[in-house]
Amino acid sequence: MKGIIFSSFQKSGDKKELIKNLSLLFFFSAVAAGVITGALSGKYADEGLMKSLDLIFLTNMQLRSGTGLFTASFAANFIFLLAVFLSGLTLWGEAAAVILPFIKGYGYGLMAGYIYSRYGISGIFYNLLIILPGAFIFAAVLSAAAREAFFNSVRITALFLKKPVNDDPAVQMKHYMMSMLWLLFLTAAASAADMLFSLGFSWIFGF
């Protein structure tokens, strides 16, 4: 009997872990889909459009080569992290948790496509050396945040519909808050990567 109970718990834990991993992959795929879509659109973008999108996508190449990059990168990333966090506190957060990573990915792709279409092979190396490291870290962070927001929104919806829940809502909300706080620190790490790789390699390019 003890072995059966232990096996049941183990299977339940494995199932939760599998769902957790697959959901993270799903949200990361949303970012990737945004990147592909943005990259295809980037070749039609012009300098005016890129400047108008700078606040949320950090598309200013001159700023990417300056000393204020960390602050600008963190601010641009924080907007998305905050939006995802707030979506997890709403009944409609499931949809927003999917859309926001796609939009962020679209910004990365738009920037990459624009640079490639304008500078060719040099643009590819610029993307790989300067944009990709920080972008990859934050894409992972945003995917994890979207996953947390999605499931927290599902739990809130269950409470609203008066469906039975398995876990204490207060404990789950505390877990949500602490997870987002940790992801905020990782957002700062992504911005630091943006700054370090820019300082390390931007001198190579004369854009």
C-alpha cells in the first residue's frame, strides 16, 4: 500500500513537472514566433518607424552603443514584465500571457530584420554579438513570467467561478509574487548582458 501511494505521488509530481516544462516551451515558442514575424517585417521598416518603437523595443542603435543602455534596456524589459505580472492578476490573463511574449519577440525580430536588410552580413554579426545574448536571457525570463501569469490567472478564474481548488489561494499568490520578484532580478541580469555585450563589441561596427 505504501508503495502504491508513493508511486501515485511520484506520478502526479512527474505530470506536474512535465506540464510545467511543456508550458515554458510553449511560451518560449510564442516569443520565437514573434521573432520570425518581426524579422519578415523588418525589411520593410524605416528609420522613422524604428525610432517610434524605441520605448518598448529599444530599437535605437545609437543608444545601444551608449553608456545609458542598461537603464534603457531595463525600462523596456520592465514594461513587458509588469504587463505580464498584472495580466496574471486578472480573469483574462491567459490570453495576455500568450500575446505579450509574441509582441516582445516581434520587437526583437523587427530590429534584427531591419539591421540585416540595411547592413547585410555586418547586421547578422551585430545581431549575434550585441542583441542576441540579452534578448535570449529576457526571452526565457518573459516566458517563465508568462507561464506563472497564465496559471495564476487560471486559479483566479477558478475562484471566480466557485470551482474547487487544490491549494490555498493565499499560498499560491505568495508564490506568484515571489516568482515575479525573482524574475525581476533576472530581468536586470538580461539588461546587464545587453550592456556588457554592447560595450564589448559595438566598437567593431561603424553603424
